[in-house]
Amino acid sequence: MPFATRSVMVNAPVESIWSMLRSDAENPGKYLPHPGVDIKVHESFADGLVREVKSADMHRFERVAFDKNARQVTFTLERHPLYSGSIVHKVVTPEDPGAWPILTFTMDLEPRAADADEQPGARGFLDAATADAMLAAVSRMKDVVEAQSPRYTTTPMSRNQQLVRQMFLAGESMHVENFVQFYSADARYQFSNFPVVIGPDGIIGASQDFIKTVKYCVHHVQNLWEIDDSTLVCEMTVDYVRKNDLKKVTLPCCDTIRIKDGKVQDLRIFMDIMPIFAA
Amino acid sequence: MAEGRPGERADQIRRLIRLFEQMNVDEAVKMFTEDCRYRFANFPAAKGRAGVRQSATSSHLKAIKGCTFDIQELWEFDGGDVVVCQMDINYIRTDDSVLTLPCTDVFRMEGPLVKDMRVYMDPSPLFK
């Protein structure tokens, strides 16, 4: 089940990001290099197109749909022997003041046969559907957008604000190895009533049930308050999507965060997470 | 920007939390605005003083005979419009066993009164 999702903040207006998402799909290679990949547009419509993507280890046709209202480009696999599903490029306007637009790339494929992942034609999909590959792809798009469009904000986001928001985005992909890089070796991590754990290894150990249960989550920050140079409080709701039935649960959450030397020193999560484990 | 001296709202919250400790709901609800909003964990938000009274006296309070609040952090900011209180709540059950649960409350103030209180915690051990 190749699945990966990664999000980054982009310091550019939503319209510029959307425009680049669309342009890149319509004119492959013009804005972003796609080394080793040959992309041909076969048909184009008012709100979409059909293209063929070929590389040494992947060959696919995809139907591309532009949804301007949702600011979303969906690349749906067409007649592929191994997989069905889609890749989504999406930009979301942040809900809280002071935040930047969030750009998300998601690959969500279902195998069409039990042994699909073992077939030679699967390699390119499996390599693309990793947290690191997805982050590299979404970061390339971010760099191109930020280089081309005027900087969005005149007041830069504080380093602590950036750190906390990036940490949330890293956590959304359920890629805990990346998430824990935001924590110091002796960080204190407290998730509601669960026992306090210390440092990256402690967080990884404590997160296993959660990773088994949740496919991905999305943080909707309502307020991210900076109390002082090292302390922040974040009020939000979090959408959790379960692996087994894709049920989405939206829960209120408040984090208190201490930062020291560019790393999270103490994170306390206050919420009732139990609904995601309930039947 | 709220009027009053710095720390005044935080003092109000300390007082409110003492009233909750004493389970003095009659006095506690007077510290809320008439049209206040009160949300406890994942439960739907209650509205008005009557809503606060009902939320604060029903559900989990039946299973306990007392509680104490150990305030760890009390932050007043946005000119006193927002107060955040991080604490450990010690619930004393009817069999005298103590259950300690971490909690953070976020208060929006209107002058000296609370117009919005959000309780962030996992109360599920109280219902077991």
C-alpha cells in the first residue's frame, strides 16, 4: 500500500503557489526539473489533462484534475496494471494569523494484486512513496515558488514559531524518525495521561501504537502564542485518519512547548486521544 | 487590551480554580460572563452560566468526592485577554484513592470575568 504524505510551509501567497502547481502539471520540466523522467501531455481539457510519465523504473498514465476552489491538483493513475489511486498536490490557506500557506504532497495507492509491490514495475512507486522522497519533492516545489514570487510576509515568523509548525507538519506524516529530530536528547515528552518519555528514542518507543492506528493527521492551529523566548502555547484541532477504516476523528488539543537551542526541550500534549482507539 | 493591572486576570483564575477545588459551583459560575462558553475535553461546548454549572457538576464529578489542583504554570498574556493554566489535577475517588491527571485550561477573559474556558485533558480514567 504505497502511501506517503508530507507538508511544508511556503512563504508565498496561496495564489502564487496554486499557479505554480498548475503550471508545473501543464508544462512538465519548464519550472521544475524532472531529471530522468519523460513526461508527455497527451490530451488537455479546461480543468485537466492526461499525461504519460516514463522513467527507467516507472511507466504510468495519469489523469490530472485541477480543482481551483480546493487549490488541489489530483493525478489519478489510469489503467495501471499494478496500482490504482492518486497523487495530490494541495495548498491550504492557514487558519491562524501569522501562519504561512501549507503545501502538501500525498501519494496514496492501492495495489491491484496481492503481489503488486514485488513486481519490477513497482520500484518507482515504492521509492516515491517514502517520507523522505515526498519531502524532497514538496521542498523542491516550495523552493521554486519562493524564488519566483515576492516574499509573502513582511514580518518574518520567529524561529520558535517556525520550529513548532515544522514539527507539527513532520508529525503529520507518521514518520516518527523525522519528527524526533526536532527534540533534544533529554527532551521531556508528555502525551496526555501516558507516561512521560525522554528524548527521541523514548518518543519513538511510545508512538508505536499510535503509528499502527493512524494513517495520517492534520493540525489546524487556532493560536500559537509565544509566551516568552522559550515558551509557546498552541491551541488547535487535530484531524486523525485511521488506517483500518479511514474514519476521520477531529479532536481539540492544546500543547505547551519549551524550546532550548533550537530544539524542543519539553512538549506536553493535553487532549483526549481515546476516540481514535475506540470502535 | 484589557484594563487592569498585569497579573490581575491570573489572580482571578487562581481564585476560580480554588472554587473548583472547593466544589463551590455557585460561586464559580459567578466568575463567568452570562453568555460564556465552557468546553470540557471532547464534549460539546456548554453555553451560559447554567451550562457551566451543568457541565461542572455532572459527568465526572459524580465519581469523586474531592479534588486538588497543583498549578504548574499560569500565563497571562495578550494584555490579559488570555490566561493559560497548566496543572496536575488530583481527583480523590469515593474510595479515597487518588487519580492524578495532567490538564491545561485556556481562558478568554472579558474584564475580570471568564467568557470562554477550554479544558484540555483526557478524563477517561475518571469513568473507569
